[in-house]
Amino acid sequence: LKPFVAVNVSAIPQGLVESEMFGHEKGSFTGATYRRKGLLEAADGGTLFLDEIGEMETSMQVKLLRALQEKEFTPVGGNRLIKTDCRIITATNKNLKEEVKCGKFREDLYFRLLGLPIELPPLRERGKDVLILAKYFIEEFSVVNNLHPKEISANAKEKLLHYSFPGNIRELKSIIELALVMSGSEKIEPTDIIFDSENMLSDFIRTEMTLEEYNMQILKVFLNKYNQNIPKVAEKLDISVSTIYRMLKS
């Protein structure tokens, strides 16, 4: 099998990016007690996946561009050229065209990497993909934790479908894992699904409700945000405490 090497660029400390990418020779810096292969060398003949490429600092972009063009590089602390030939796949959550215009990403590297662009729409635009992914995360979590897989109730599915998922798939995974822990029955119910309260206002507005129901949703969001502190919520919503009690009673 040909190698597949994946790395999250944003997770590498800036001072170590060059060493990670090109490797280093023994004694090239303090702590370099052995020769270490870089990512480009490790991926030779295979594929190198650079996630969050938009986070790479400009000085490193120049070095990466040269390595890709010449198909060779010099390890940190070395004086010999190492040949490499690998497929490059990159991913980013940024608009690289805009980053180029702002001077945050090199135009020459942008065009060097521009091959077959694949744009993944955000989760909120992918319809029932949310439910397919949710089922996958349930099965994955259940296997890892030796649990019996649970189903998602119809009402819980509706709740998932009406949420915008600003954190995309990572947020969905966290929500599903928490729902599995919170659920006390064979099915995941709406009460088991907990969203970020700060994002809920933009989500329930998508659902048709009466004005009274909207007001109750707003009240619930603020109560969750301020830890059920009714006087604080009354101050933020500019209503009386008695009004809140009346709404809750109704």
C-alpha cells in the first residue's frame, strides 16, 4: 500500500512546522538526537493531506511552494537534497481567494495547489445527511463504549433537522455523544439533545410557531444562558419578574 500521511497544520506549533514538514538532521537543534523524516519524505509515492492549509504562516508557504515545484527539499540542519513525489490534498474552512486578496495566503501557492476543488456545503445545507451522520456517530460511540445502539425518536430527528449546526460535523458528533449519555431510555428523545443556547435563537425561528410559542422559546434560551436566574433574565428581556413567572405557569 502506498502511504497516506495526514496532518492538521493548525495543530503544529509555528516553530516546528518546518521540521515537521521537511524533517531534521541529528544535532540540527537542541533535542534533535536523531534524524527524523518529514511529512513530505514519509508521503513519497503516496498522498500528503494538509488539513487547515489556510493557517500556514507565509514564510512556510514559500518553502512549501518551492518543495512542490522542484519535488525536492532540504531537511532542517541538513545540506543534502531529498527527492519527493507525492499527491497533495489540502482542506480549509477559509476562502483562500479572499485570503490571497488580503495578503494572508500566497497567490502562487494558491494556484499551485488549485487542482480539482471540492466544496463541501455546511451541514445545515445538507438536509437529511444530518440523520445519516447521527446514526453513524451513534454506532461508532456504542461500539467504542460497549453500549447497545439507540434509535432517534421522530421528534428528536425533527429537532436535529431544524438546527443550523454552526460547528458543523464536529458539533453534531459532540451533541450525539452527549445525547447517548443523557438518554435514559431505548430512544434518544428531544430533551436528550442539547444545543448551544447562544445559537438556538437563529434555529427555532425556522419553525412555524405562534407568537406565544416564540416568546416561550426566547424565554427558555435566556433562562438556559443565565443559569435560570429569573431576575437577570427579566433585566435582559426588559420585562418584569412576574411576567416570567406567569409565562412559565402558562
